[in-house]
Amino acid sequence: MALFDPKRPAPPKPLTSTSSSSSTPSRISSGGRPVSATSLPPARGLQRPAMPATPPAAASTRPLTGLPLRESGSREFAFTASDFERVRTMIYQHAGISLSAAKQDMVYSRLARRLRATNKGSFGEYLDMLEKGGGDEWERFVNSLTTNLTSFFREPHHFPIFAEHLKKLSGRNPIRVWCSAASTGEEPYSIAMTVVEAFNSFTTPVSIIATDLDTNVLATADKGVYALDRVERLSPERLKRFFLKGSGSQEGFAAVRPELRRMIQFQQVNLLDASYPVKGPLDVIFCRNVMIYFDKPTQYKILSRFSPMMQSDGLLFAGHSESFLHAADLFRSLGKTVYELARRAR
């Protein structure tokens, strides 16, 4: 089974190093791929957005006081409160991500891999290298600190609402859908499966673009190959309709059918960029479980960019723990973490 469709552009190639920089689930090693893959073009570097020199107080980046630190002797690298504060400031400036004080151990374990890979002897030396330029290491730094927890049909209550909305728009062509936090692909493929079921066809008027900040997870998403335990909760009907099961050397894996993969365009997008390479007007935006990593001012900035990109009857789907009450002038809640444009409600 062909893994890449030669008629569409490939996603950014994940950056490689002697040490993995991501902890995302369901990674497929080159030795365990069930199918062959074409080469990918070089990754596009992140553009550093204009951000304040230090995060606002809302970003929870005040100096740590009294935070217990492990003795440096118990760790491979010394990791001080000052090092942690620098990391928090740098990831906020570069990607808008607010790290709480509770993330100290996570930051150490993930960035220690980057110190080994770059042959740096201390966190200070590594962070100095980033601040002096860093090159592609900035992307590895961001990839290391992003979390990509996902699954097929996660938060399932959203998908019947999405299907009903598609049916209301059946006379519109094209219907544009943006999945703005694609991760390893489970969410955009769930969106595409819902589209096929709503129209009872793989040929639909729906255009799906799926984006993420992390180039590593985008490469996994575009391959569309998953260990069987990642798809085991799908119904037998969906497995038969949308996946190909591997056998022989491919045993233990399932690949998304090419006709489903061709419905999605994967692309890297930083939500902090001044503009997005996403064509509107958009009928639906899925932005689920990503806003929780941003402080309220950054959330508002992103939502203010979403709003003018949407159709007047467009829907925004958010994560179960996310609320946009602080952006009531932009979006109005319809319940179940589904939002419509506030200007439509007037």
C-alpha cells in the first residue's frame, strides 16, 4: 500500500538527531515501517513572532521561590531555578506556550536529550547557543516541549454536531475545515471519516487542512500508519472502511486508506504567526486542547485572528477544559465547547 500520494505536496520533514526530541505516541521507527515512504523536503524553520521581552504575569513565569530542586549530583546536568526561568521565557516568546512551575521535571527530562545531542555540558551553554541564533535547534527545542496527547474520535460528542453542520452546508462548495492542532493525525482523520460518513462518499465538497507547530508529529500524521492498539477502539465498520491492515512484515500496523489521506493537506503553522497560510472563509475550525497551553492574552490574540477567517455561520470546536468567556466579544458558546461568532448572535 502506497504511503504517500505523489500528486500532493509532502509535509515538513521531521528534524533528526542522535537523540529523539519528542515524546509523542505511536511513533513508527524506520526499521518498523509497514510500508515504504518517499523522502520529505527540509523542514521550514519557525519564524520568531514579535512577543514581549518577558511573559506577562498571567503566563505564570514569576521567579520560583522555595521550589525544591533535586541535588545536582542526582542528575546528569545541573538544572537551576534560573535555567528553568530562562526556558519558560524562551518558549513563551517563541511559541506562546506558558509552562507552569509544576513542569520543571518534564522540562529537564526533555531538554536533557537536546544537551546530549548537541554535546552541551550545561543548560546555560545550551540556552546561550539558542539565544545566539540556534538555527534548526530552535525547532527541536519547541518540538521537545510540546505535548501531543491524542486519539481517534477524542471527545466524541463533537463529531455528531460537526456532521449535522456539514449536512446544513451540503449546498456549499467548497466547505472548508481547519484542524489547527493535528498532532499525529488522529483528529484530522476522525474529521475526514465523519465527512465521508456524512456524505456517504469519499468524493465530497469538503476541503480539510490540518496543521501543527511540531514537524515531527506532522510527518507521522501524513504517513497515516498506526500501531493496531491505536485503532482498536474504532468500530469494525470504520476499520474496514477506512484502514488497511498489515500482514507479514507489516503485521501489527494499520494504514489509513489512500482515498481518506488525500482528503487532508498537512502543513506546519505556528498559531502565533501574524498571518496563517490557510485559505478562508472557513466553515469549521477545530482548535481543541491547544489553547490550554497559552495564557489568556495569547488566547485572545489567536481567537481575534480566527474570527475574520470564518463564515458567518461557522463553528469553532474547543477542548473540554477550554473556555473562551474572556473573548465573548468574538465568540459565543453554543454549549458542549462549541462556539459561533459573536457577531452572528447580535
